[in-house]
Amino acid sequence: MFQYLLALIATGIVGYTVNSSIKVIGQGDEALVERLGKYRRTLKPGLQFILPLVDKIAYVDTIRERVLDVPPQSVITNDNLTLQVDALVYWRIIEMERAYYEIEDVENAIKEIVLTSLRSQIGRLPLQQILSTKDEIDKALLKKLYEATSNWGVKVIRVEIQNIIFPENLRAAMESERVALSQKQAVLWKVQAEAESIKLLSETLKLPPDSPEFIQFLIAQRYMDTNQKLSESPNSKVVFMHPKSLSEGVGELIGENYDGSGIELKKID
């Protein structure tokens, strides 16, 4: 009976020893081993062995790239405007030992540096410059994080400002300005297109664009186009002008006398 009990105890001890000494570290992870409360070594992915009773796994974490989402924060620009800005930080652990022992909470520490740097960078710039130098702000944040985290065993890969949220009144003013600029650009494009069209027509007719004949042709063309558009409406009434009246009107417009055929008439005293 005693022999069976002894064998059972021995089996239990062996099982506990084997279970405590064999560790499997997943791909992309690393683990820190402490011996009697002091850092001993770092376990890499795969099957690993530690000494039971004296060694223990103190910390396990991934060394893969991860994303820290910094929620929207209030920042004040150089021209005293309050904005809401959020950011994404891409980072990874490159030295597990330093990331665990050098800093209490490395992810929270990175977040605090981002917040401080955002307020500092944006606080030095007016609104218009912030919108046009977003990439430069990202680079400045990355440089600041690199300097601050160089002793923590982590690598900040990149920083991206995601959204810049404006106050409602400022957003409405910016939208009005955007619409006005868009309309101005549309008018400019239309004028340029008409100028190109007139140039092409002048070259086709072989008439100088400032000649009376060419001006008369343009007015007649516009007159016909207008009548055609009016005729497309079911409720419209089209009024036709006699060609001679049209020519006389053109003549008055350009300061000359014309008959219906477009031939200049000289006044005889």
C-alpha cells in the first residue's frame, strides 16, 4: 500500500514538474522569465523550458505591430480657435525586457506623449497652416515620440492625425467660403471655355475676333441659340426679330452703320 502511495506521489511530482517546466510561446509573442523575483531571460516563440519552483513567467506580450487610437482631444490654435483632434499611433515592442521594466504602462505613456505633443505642435500654428501642414505635424509627432521612447524598448513606426473637427460656426463659415470659391472657379472655367470657343471660331471664319463682321456673327449666333432654348419650353413664346433690325442693332452696338447684309454703309453729307 505504501509503495502504491509513493508511486502516486512520485507521478504527481513528475507531472507537476513537467507541466511547470515546459512552456509554449505563440508565434509573434515573447515572455519574460524571472528567477526568484529577478529577471532571468526572454523566451522566444516555440517550445521552451524553465526551472520549476524557482522560475516563473512574469510577463507575456506580442511583438507584432499594434495601433493605439488616441481619442479626440481639445487643442487651441495659435489664432485662439479650439479644435478637436484625434490620432493613430502605430508601434511595436522590440525589447520586451525594457518595455516591461523601464516603464509602468508603455501604451498609456505613449498616449500621454501624443496628447502633449499635439497641444504643443498645434498651439504654435494658425488654423490655415494646420490644414496645409498636416504631414509636417505627423512627422514632428513621430520625432517627439522617437526621442521619448528610445529607452523603453519600443519603436513608434508612424503617427497619423485622423480628424480635425472644427466648431460649428467655423465649419459653417468654411463651407460658405468653399461654395463661393467653387462658384467662382466654375465661372472662370466657363469664361475660359467661351474664350477658347471664340478663338477657334475666329480662326475657322478667318475673321479677326474684334472685327465688326465677327461681332455681328456672334450676336446673331447668340440670338438663334436663345430662341432655340426658348422654343424647347412648352409654355414659352418665341419672338423673332427681323434680320435687318438685328443688323441695325448690331451697328449701333459697334458704332457703325450696317444694312441687313452686313455691308457697311457710309453716310453721305
